Amino acid sequence: MDESLSPVRLDIWLWAARFFRTRQLAKQAVDGGKVQVNGNDGKPAKAVRAGDRLNILREQERFEIEVLAVSDRRGPAPVAQALYRETEASIAAREVAREQRRITGGAAPKPPSRPDKRARRQLRGIDKGADKPLPPWFPK
């Protein structure tokens, strides 16, 4: 852990703090708008300093964290967890979301087969906001 006051790139810090497996995945998340620094959209080269607040969206989980220390090296999980502190509201919201996913079974059920021509047209109509009946296999 680099306790010095020198800032570290956002994508490197996210990788070192073990939010993403690779730096490339961290960079893609930042470029995709899934990471905010102090309420503003982040950029991969944005400097992260101790005291910054990050909002991270990773798959179905949302983290609100405060940066406690910076590091440009990926270490063991306990060292990585010492780099940040998650807010109590974030922890509670993730627990509620996890329980809700457990109850509902996660994602929407997949259709039993590939949609035919008529069903594809109906799906396109849904995307465009048309008031057409839904396919019989579409989850309600």
C-alpha cells in the first residue's frame, strides 16, 4: 500500500482495490460511465486521492465508497479492503438488492426457443413504444 500523497490513476486504483479483475475491465467500466468520482463521471486517467468519494456500478451491485489510501499495486484482499471504506447506506442497499434477487430468482426468465418472425416484430414494437400485444412467452 502506497501511503504517500501521490495520486494514482482511477483505473489502476480500481484494479488495485480489487473491484475489477483486470485493469482493462476497470478502464472499460470507467469509460462506460459506471464509475463516478465525487459526483462527476470519471475518466481512466483521473487522479484518485485519499478522501475522494466513488460510486461504482459493477454488474448488479452498486458501491458508494470513500478512498482511504491509494495504491498502484494489487495485493492480497485484506490489503485491498484497507484502501477504502464503504458507506453504511451502500452496504444496506446491496443487502436489500441481494435479498430481492434471491427471492425473484435473478434475471428475467429466458424464452423457451428463439423468437419467430412475428415475435421479433412484437419485440421491436416494444422497443419503439408501440401498443401491440406481447408475445405469449414474454415475462409479465
